[in-house]
Amino acid sequence: MLKNRLFILIMVVAIPVLARAQAPASEPKSDVPGWIAHVIDAYGGEKAMRAVHGYHAVGSQVATQNDQTAHTDRWFARPDRLRLDLAYPDHTEIRVTSGKDGWSGTAPDHLTAANPMKLQAMRLQTVRLDLPLRLLEQRDKIEAREPDENGRIVLRLPVDNGLYIDYHIDPKTWLITHATTGMSNPAMEFSADYDDFRKVSGVLVPYQELTFAGSTMTSKFKMTSFEWDPKDLESHLVTGKKGSN
């Protein structure tokens, strides 16, 4: 009887210990603030990024669907103002975004309001071309998603009205090497791969970019020059004219 009681006592003590030892390890918790801090540091730091307000980027963009090359000018100012000039051999396209408004046309004085679907795509491109500082400024809105197929951290930032951007962050370098933007009406996704990162006045900038609509590659962009806060930035950021396409 004594032996039986001793055996039961040992089992009562041992079973919880065994259960704890065999319990699966808990999933690692996400550390969104820490991840964002790593990204900000990798791009040059908060102080360096807050010192700049806009940029002018020049390069060549190849439209992969028809193999046409366009001389490309990007004029960007925070927050969410973008003018994109695409000069193809046979025509020119200009797109201007200012907050929630956008215009397009063939010349600065011949711009009309973008239709709703095009406007959504233009707004998403403007958000995508902003500095990573946006992650820090809007960190309360950011949510961690599942890692992508390459093991990159994915942080989603809702924009508004069903628009969003996913930042894909390489945990080895803390660089944003891929970004996906999307809309819900209609349901569409666009994405970009970034490469050839270079520091300009202390802030890291990607000089090469591949863009996609869904799984289809749409363009290859290679930058040839980049300048922070050019003196003529405001003169290029025209606000467009009211009207409709």
C-alpha cells in the first residue's frame, strides 16, 4: 500500500513537469517598433530623413509590354505629392498626384482629373515612392503580416478606402527590397522590387526598380541622377486642372 501511494505521489508531481517539458515552444512575438527602428537606421537614421522634404529623380524606364523606353523624371514632395513625366519616343505622359487628388495628360497645361481607378493607382505609387520615414510616422496603424516566401518581414500600412501598402523587409539588411500596394475596388495589386541601394547625402536610395501588375512585369526603371530638395521642386509640382478624363 505504501509503495502504491508513493508511486501515485511521484506521478502527480512528474506529470506536470513532463507536460511543461513537452509543450511546444511559443511562436516568437512580433516586434513592430523594433523592426521599424532597424529599418530607419539602415536608411540613414531619423534625423537624416527628417532633414529632407522632397527629391528629383531622373532615369530611364522601359515598358516591358511594348519594349518602349521613356526618359523619366520624378518630382516628389512630402506628404504625398508626386509629378511623374514619361517622355517616350512618340508621346509624353504626365501624372500629378496631390494627396487624394490626381491629374494626367500630355503637358502641364493640359491635365485633366484622373478617373477613379487610375487615381487609386496613382495614389498608391505616390505612397510607395515616399521615404521609409512613413513607417515611423504611422507606426500605430501598422500591422505585422505573415513572412513572405523569401522569409522577409511584411508590415502592412493601410492608406484609406481599401488602399494599402505592404513593406517586405530583409531581416539581414533591414532594407525594403519589395513593396506591394493594393486596392479593394476593383481588387488589384501592384508591386516593386528594389536594388542597387546608394547613399545620397546620408540617406539610402534604391537606384533600380522592377514593377509588376499582379504577376506581370510592367517596367524596368534605372536611375541616373538623384537630388534631395532641389530649388525648383515646387515649380514642377503643379496641382493640375479640374476636369475629367
